[in-house]
Amino acid sequence: MGSGARPPEPTVVEFGQPPIEFTNDASHIVGDLMVFVMGAESSQGSSNDRGLLGVGRIAQVDRTNDLQGASARVAVRLEDVLLAHPVVTTAVMRDSPFFTASGLGEQKIFGWTGASSAQNCVPLHDRSASTDGARMAPVYVTLALMREASPGFWSDFEREYPELSQTVNALPVPLVDSSQLDLGYVPPEYRSEPIDSTLVAEYLAARGMTLHPWQVAAYLAAVRAKPFVILAGISGTGKTRVPMLVAEATGAEVEVASVRPDWTDSSELLGYTNLAGDFIPGPLMRFAASAMQAPEQQHFFVLDEMNIARTEYYLADVLSCMERRDPYGNSAPLLPSAGAADAIDYSEVVIPSNLAIIGSVNIDESTFDFSKKVLDRAFVLEFGGVDLLALQAQSATAGNQRVWYGAASWRGEPVGLANRTDQDGPAGTEALLALVELNDILRVARLDIGYRVRDEFVGFVLEAAHVGVGFADRAGNAISPLDVAVASKLLPRIQGSGHGMRSALEDLSTKLSDLGCHYSAARVGAMTERLKSDGYTSFF
């Protein structure tokens, strides 16, 4: 944000519920883009000095007569809200050089009802609007802000609306004083706050849980970077107990579902419609609905022994929805075909930003391996190297050490990776450069990664800075977040045989040692020895 004062925090509009309504006698075409500038002044004219602007695509148009019958009221339901920035106040818009030059002055450009509503929401195919300066002025300002906020959006927009783009690009004066704007505005309910892994680790220790501090810090950073974490290791190492105790320590809700070997599709988790036509919600669907009703509280859904059935079968729909998240971390609806039950419309239930899915994994002959589809979407934290002499006494006063961490402490920053590598200092850039070198080595064995893994890898390193100083073992020896990111995002994908695999593992071990990633280098060394002795190797 610039040097000016920040505008008051506006009320965020939820698009589509209810439909955005305005008065306009122009035709509207489903699929057309619409620019909206609205919400800063009520119909009575009393200003609350708040506004919201953006661009959306018309999804539905309903026409009915209003109560007076004087004009047609058009209810436009917007979908694909390409950009929405609730950052501009009435005063900022009025002071815009463009408005002043256009002679608009104190004209109400934010009116919500009546005749002034037509200039708030303008369908861009309506070329008659281009002759109406009072109506198009807020459109020009909005589009100029969208251009500044997202070059990618503007490139697409120029192809679809070349004439209007030329008009906006040719405007001779600055449209808005950028010091009065915060294009990175995040609504309060989606802001991110730090969490202290040391306090959480102390609570777990008081409850008799023997872990390295870095394991607790890694769990917290992983959830913040991507709310899908797999805890792997031999049986009896506390993999299921960890998320339960962390939830207990921080005031979160937790539910454990035991996976069964006969799970073959998503109905066991999401629900199904019975022969009577009634929808029976599954445990994840019910828990997600509960999380949506308590957005300030973190929720953990634990899949116990998740690989006792094929994960890519029963979790496929959930994984797909998690990849279609809005900028604030809410997924697409889990089951759009679901019905209503217990006064809840389950067709609208999503995985909200305050819900993380945690899986516990045993590695033995009774379980299934993971596909890359699953591994690429998760952080895998290994609970290995058990120290049988490490005895942790339980404390009768452990409950006194609880500390409340709301949902904001479990969310990463809802901004793009490019912005974060600029804002969070050199850690992100250094992690990205290291990843490029490692990926060049993995490419030899055809194990190179895509953009999803890149974003989550770097995101983990950045989130590590927001979980305290817990990246160390019990002896106090530091382990870098980069080291943990390699072990949790890159190494689990490695499996195979042959000379190419051996060459890649040897080069990878050398490079990891050069980067100071000694934990991962040792893990790769063990995998190399297994390849030499067995002719095949894998992470698990």
C-alpha cells in the first residue's frame, strides 16, 4: 500500500447469494462481462464511505416488474467474479482526477437503487453506455484498477473487448491516487496470523508426546501451506494422536474417521442418496458443514490408516475440489448433486479455509502405495527414527498450557506466490532457486515436478517463518525449513530402479549436502543403499 491512509474496511459482498439487483432497461446477455461499482451509499443518501468494485460474468438474468411498475428490475446473478477489490471509498473516487476533469464532482456514482443504479453495473456489450460519461466514468476507473491489479486479467480482457480496452489504455490522466488504495486487501475473516509452534510443542510434551520440535513446526507450516497433510511412519508412533492433541492444545475441532478396506468411492465420506430419495451425508460432508458454520475456529478431519484402501479411489472427488479453491482457500462444492438433510443444503457445502484434512499412514504389507496424484497434492511428514529411550513424563496441569489459535493462525497468506516472494524477503526466492537445481537432477529419472508442487514447496518455506522458531531437534540442532520441504514434497515421489535412478539419487544427495539439507541427504543416502541391495527403491 502507498503512503496514504488506508480506507475503512468495507463489508464484503457474497456474489450470487442473493442476486445482485439493479435497474436498467438495456438488454443483458448471459456470459457477458459486467463491471460493478456499488455499495458506498445507501438509497437514502447517507454515506457509509465504503465501496466495492470488480468484474464478473453474467450467469443468469431474471426480469420482473418492480413494485411501482415504472421500470424493469433485472436480477443479475454473477459467477466467475474475475476480480473484486473492496478498497475504494466514496471520497477517493470523488477526488479522482478523471472524475474532476469530467465534471462529475460530487455526483453520487455509488447509488444502490433508482436511476443511479444503472451506472453501477454496466454490461460491457452495451455500446450505448460509451456515450454516457457519467455512467462510464466508474467503469473506466474500475477497469484501470483491474489492469493494475492483474496484468493477466487485462491481457484476456483486451482480446474480448478491444475497443473498450483502447479507451481505458488511452486515458490521459491518472485515474486514482494509488496511495489511497490497497489492491492486496484481504477481508478480515480470511486474514492470516502467526502461530507459535513452541507453545504447541510444549503442550504435546506435557501430554507425553515425544516429538522433535521441528516435527511440530513442520506440521503447523504444512497445514498453513496446504490443508492436506499425510503423517507417515510405522505403527505406534503417534500419527493419529498428533492432530488430536494439536487440536486440543489450540482450541480446534477434530473428527477421526477410520478408513475401511472396502472403500472404493467418495460416498463413504461425502454421502449418498438412498432408495427413498433421501440424502444421507457422510462424515466429511457433515464436518465440512459444521466448519462452515464456525469460520473462526479451525477444524481437522483425520483419516486414520488412510492407505488401507486405495486413496485415489475414495478421495478422488475431494482432491479435485481442493484444487479448485478461491483466493481465500474455499474449495468448490464437494457434491453439487447432494440433497438437503437436517435443514442443510449439502449441495452448497465446500471445504472451507478453516478445514484441513490429515491422513495417518502405516507402511506395511497390508496397505497400498500412493499415486503421484495424491503425493503431489499433500505434504508428507515422516515419523521415523524412534528413540525408545526418550521418555516424556505427562503433566497433570497440561490443560493450563493450552493456547487459543483461531482459523486465521492456520491459514497462509491468500496472495500469489509472485507477491509473496517479494513481500517475505529472500527465503522464498532462495527456496525457488534451490528447487530449480533439484528439479534438474530429478528430471534425469523423469521425476521432475510441475507448478503445483513448486507453489506448495515454496509456500511451505515461507509459512515456516510464521510458526515460531521451532525448526530444531530435541538437542537444539537446527533443521532448515528448506530441508523439511524437500523431505515432504520431493522425496515421497521417488520410486524406481535402474542406472538413471541411481545416478539421480547420488547427484541429489550431493546437491542436498551442498544446500545444507542434511536430513534429506541422509534419507536419500538410505534410498540409494536400498537401490543397490534390492534393485529397487522408494521413499516409503
